[in-house]
Amino acid sequence: MSDSEEPTGAGTEAVEQPGAASSSSAIDLASAEEPASAEGQRTEGRASHSWRALRHRNFQLFVGGQSISLIGTWMTRIATGWLVYRLTGSALLLGTVSFAGQIPTFLLAPFAGVWVDRLNRQKVLVWTQTLAMVQSLVLAALTLSGHITIPWVLTLSIVQGLVNAFDMPGRQAFLVQMVEDRRDLGNAIAINSSMVNMARLIGPSLAGIIIAASNEGWCFLIDGISYLAVIASLLMMRVNAPTGKRAVTSMLHELKEGWTYVSQFVPVRTILLLFAVVSLMGMPFVVLMPIFAARVLHGGPHTFGFLMAAMGTGALVGALLLAARRSVLGLGRKIAVSSAVFGAGLIGFGLSHTFWLSMATMLVAGFGMMQGMASSNTIIQTIVSEDKRGRVMSYYTIAFVGMAPFGSLLAGTMAHWIGAPMTVILNGAAVLVGAAWFTTRLPAVRAAIRPIYRDMGILPVEVVSGMTSGGAS
């Protein structure tokens, strides 16, 4: 498919074009869960190993560097929230700082996606990680010297948001270049999610201990130093350049082309709409965690750290279960179920005033959140056309991160007027409504995806022709 050949919507013929265009460059994951041939059974057997993507050297380096850096990242997230709450005691300002750190991603991600499609993604990530390191070190210096103020926190949060606008779509698009065997990409996404949530488990716990023993500045300093690991891993990679570089047209044309592809391609559009709702209403509960730790559960930084660690544990379990999957099949249904689980976990957390029950509901919420995020990422990365990968992943970034600033501001405002527990309960209910809507759209999503899976060899032709509307995606 050329750049001008866009999918036109819900029809089967419309979505066969992206699949056909991706046959040489999109992801050929494991074969169908229903083994239809000896070759399919052999492929499925090879795909059964939960860590198979680690056989790729570049991905090994990525995991090694990121495993260290992400722990520092989560320490900074926890420390920033606690710092703002310590300085102000305001739920509204917690939401405002989060908004400032995330709104640049919403505004710039589409433009960043165009540049990610044009530029060397490895070099883009080296620069973004270097700038993020500088931002963390400046934050550390100001905090440790006693000169940190809310305006400084807001300014540095905006800087981090500008960096993330390029880093996140670049990271997602670069993943396909680190894993040479396309059948391993789904496993790589699950391992990456496991790595993020292992850091989510370790980072908050360390941050709680360090903050209780000294102050937030040491968390920022550790984070800044940890970036050296991921920068080194990126520089050590040997990445094959793309075989065919698409012609570069105007920024406006490429923005429009990316938007048309995302808005008219039913599976991508439906998944991103659901998780825009989840990001807007569900994810901002993290912003209110200091309030739950201090006021609802009557604890301190260690309580905050334990709650975040519980969420990370649930998310880690969800990611590990996805890593053990043999096929991309069935992930559409998993998105609907996991979103409902996430919403139910949030409602339970909002209702709880007991530490152990809050920990349990955080496990449930983390599990549902990660299963939904990783499943949607896998499907999108599987079916997207390679020449538009950066732009599609920029809209993915907007759906998952770009909506969060509005959600953070909304959550902070709601918590100011009706309290944090009621805010989280209402947000969980909104996520449940989104999950119900996605369930009604699932048959159309499956009908659109099946021809692509067939062309990629994930679904044999006879399986596609004989299937009913259930269970293919």
C-alpha cells in the first residue's frame, strides 16, 4: 500500500489493505491458538517460551538499561507527588502539577510522530533520555539545596512533558527494530510491560524509604544517575536501517495522513477511544494517592509506597501472564474484560478505609490496567502499517498519556470538592461504562482484524471463513 492508500472504515476490504501493506514489515506473531497445520504447531511450540524475545541482542540491551532507569523513574514519580503534597497539602495542586507534566505530550505527540517516522529512532531516544537525565538532576539540585518551589516543580514538569512527547512514540516505534523476528514482538511488549511493573514494584518502595529517612531530592538524584544505564544500552545497539525509506512530504500532509489512518481503521480507532476514556477517568487516581495514604489510611510516605507497590505487583502479574501467551488471538476480548476489572478495582479502592483492603484492591486495579494496556499495544503494533508506525504510536501516546493531564486536573478538582474516595469511585464507574461500550464494538473489531491475521498467517484461511463472531481477536 502506498502512502495514499488509506483504509476506509468498517468493511472487510478496507482493512485488508493495512494488513497487506504490513505483510513484509508488520508483526508476524505466533500462529493461531487452534493449530491448523504441522507448521502452525511447530510455530506455536517455539512461541511458548515466555522470554523468547530476550534472544535478540538489542532487546537484551534495552531491557538491561531500562530495568535500572525505570526504577529511578518511578522513584521520581512518587517523590514528586509527595513533594508537592508536603509543600502545599493541596489536592488541586497535585492535579495541576500532573497536568503541567502531561499536557505537552497531548499537544505535541502528533508532530512528534511525524518526526519519529522521518528520523533515526535510536538517535531520537538517545537525545530524549539525555534531556530527561538533565531534568532530573536539576530537580535534585534544587530540592537538596532547599531552593525547590512549586513554580520550579511546574516548570521542570513541563520540560519532562516536552521530552516525553518525543520519547514515548519513539520508544514504541523503535521496539519493532530491536526484535528482528516479528513473531517475538508480542512477547517483547509483554516483557517490556513486566519490566515497567517490576520497576513500579521496586521504585515506590525505595522512594518511600528514602523520603522517610531524608527527603525527596535523593530520589531525583538516583533517577538522574540511572539514565546513564539506558543511554549506554542505546549506544551499544547495532540496529539495521530500514530497507526502504518513504518519501518525505510536508508536515501537514503527514499529520493528515496519520489522522486519516487512525480515525478510519476500525480496530485502532476503537481501542484508542476506549483507552482515551480509561486514561481520562481511570489513570489519574495515582495523582490522589498521597491523599489516600495520609488522610484516608492515616499513614505516611511508606504507606504511599506500599500502595504503589501493590498496584505494581498486580500489574506485574498481568504482564507475566501475557508474556506466557502463545498467540495474539483472544486479546480483543481480554481488553474488554481487563478494563472492567480495572474499573471494579478503582471502585473498591475508593470504598476502602482499611489498609489491607486498599492493598488488595490496588492489586486488582493494577492487574486489570496492565492487561488492558499491554493487550491493546500488542494488537496495534501487530496490525499497523510500518510506514505509519510512528504516527500511529503518537496517537497511542495521546490516548494513554495525553488524556491524563485533563484527567489529573479533573480528578484534583473533583477531590477538592467531593473528596478523593468519591472521585475514585465515580472514575471507576466511568471505566466500567467504557468497557461495556467496547464489548458492543468487539464484533466489528474482530471482523476487521481477521483478514489481516489471515494474510499474516496468524489465522489460516479456512479458520477465518468458518468462524462466527466470537473469539478471534
